[in-house]
Amino acid sequence: MSDTILKSNVIIVAPLSSLSLRTRLYKLALLLHKIQCPKITHVGWERLLGEQEEHRIDFNIDKKILLKGGGYGSGRKYLYLLWVIKVFFYSFTIKRNEIVWALGFESAFPLLLASKIKGFTLCFDDADRFSMLIKNSYLRRCIKVLEVFTSRRVYKHVIPSFERYNFKSNTFYLVTNVPSEDVLQEARRIYDQKDWKDFALTININGWLSKSRGIAIALQVCDRLKNHDIGFIMAGKLDCEEAILLSQRDNVQYLGEVSNEEALASYYASDLVFTYYDPISEINRHAASNKWGDALKTGIGILVNKEVISAQKLIDQEVAIGLAYDDIEGLLIEIKALSANKNRLEAIKKKALNLGKDVPYFNANIRKIFTSS
């Protein structure tokens, strides 16, 4: 890549405690540092006390915390309205020559008016479409209208897939959730230096280890396969009782809450990655998992529940195996069959790697936004 130098300050407005806690923002921060962004600021929401510290970033990130408390539960949704209000008033302090990267509609919408008045560049990073998280039908319709309004008026509307959107926008900018090239290289180095448990077939389970991500299903599968030469690698936050129990099983290698590079390194020691999403949630049915891009770039297969609409292409391309969310017996049959049929398993992994070659690295794709803004 060329030695691009970014002359504008970048403000990342995200309702999170730290950039390190969100993979895509972590990768964004690394890119901005690499292209010598003069100043990176995170305008955030510290969900838990002391969580704003950037444990996995070794360069300076200026912090501006607008909101504190609330945790990660859904019981305090009114705090999102407070976040919108605080971001709106903060937006008028942003300078004309600065670039603002807003994570989510709840950040981009309140920034939009000031961007037109003050003239700063606004990028709407729509990692999780906000309207899909709203249960009230009237409120959801209103927010959908505002999402379209916002999308068509920002500089770029960065989306992980087109399947979530029933409208068109000239600002759409597709950034598939795949690793950055330098992160992938570091992951390979970590893999080569670490000891891994050896099984005939290894399944990777990483990220947010919660009930809504099928961890209860993974626990049952793990227990049913305890007498087979099939193992599991886990990495991430244990966010439910089932995840804690799973991490303690003899056929599981739990790495803990590790960096993006360390989690990615574990893919090289795996054959499949487990990506189940509870279909009761609309946003889950339109998931755009980082794990899929990680799997394609490292050359491993994918396990996914077929209710996930956005995964159908991967199933059709035979790099993913799709079963019904509650079909534990079917999942067990598939895993055992792949363990016994190495040729089929290797064919899936080879197809994944070949498909991954056609997907631009995250840093290369995002870099274009900053070099043309």
C-alpha cells in the first residue's frame, strides 16, 4: 500500500466505553494510526466504570465521555435518547476540517444537522441497523424513515451487507466484515508461536459468548461429543452461565478475553467456526458476522443456523453448513460426518479460502474513504 498520510483529525462517535471493545472500531483505529492521523478522538459512553481504558491500543486516543452507566442490559433504553441529545449538542463543537465516524444511527442522526451547518465530513457506520432493534411498530416505522433520511445526506453510509436495506442510497459503501491485512499477519505469527490442543476436528467459538449467540446449543453439542476426537477453542467474554460451563469442559481450550489478533490466530488451529444467532431477533436474522470474514480469510468452514438470511450465500457457495437453530441432532450428525470425511472438510476449507481472496481487506477498503474525503 502507498504511504498515505491523513491530515484531518478523526472523531469516532460511538456509544461504547472503548474502541478496543468493538472489533471494527479497533481495526479502524489501527488504520488511522498507520496513516498518521494527527489526532484520534473517541466520543463515547462508558457503560461500566473504568471500562474506557484502551487496553489493546498502544497509541494515544483522546477521550470525551458524554454518558456514564447503564451497563449492557436492555432495561435502560431511555439512556439512548439521552445519548442522542448529548451527541447533538456536542456536534456543534466539531470543526469544519474534521472527519467524524459515527457508529450507529443513534450517533449519526444527531450529528447530521451540525455537519450541514459546520461543514465537517460525516461517515455513518451502520454496523447494526438500529430500527431492527426496536420492538414498538410505530417507533420502528419512524426510525426507518429517519434512517433513509440520514443515509442519503451523509458523506458515506458504511454497511456490512445490502440484505438489511429495503431502500437505495447513493452513499452506500460496502465494507464486508473481514480482517485487516496486518492484523491477519500478526494472527498468523501468534498461531505459530502458541501451543494448541490437537483434535481430529476443532470448532471455534469466539466473540460475544451469550445465550442469543447459541451458546446453550454449543454446550449441548460439546457434551454430546465428549467421547469423540472433536474439540473446541473459545475466546471472548463469558456472558452467560452456559458459556462459563462450556469454558470448563475438558475438550475445550478457553483462551480468555483476548485481543482481535489472538482470537484470529485461533482460526488457524480450527476447522469450523460456530456462528449461531437466535432467530427470534430480526437483527440476528440479518447478521453480518465478523466471524464469516475471518473464516474466509483464514480458510475454515462455517456453522450457521439457516434462519440467518444473510448467510444463505455462504451456504449456497458450500463454505457454510446451515441447519435450523434448534436442530441439535442434525448439527451433531454434520459435525461427526465432517470429522470422519476429511476430504469433504478440506474441500469446504479450500472453497472458503478461495472465496476470501476476492474480498478486500478491511483496512484497504476503509482507507479509500479517508484518501478521497
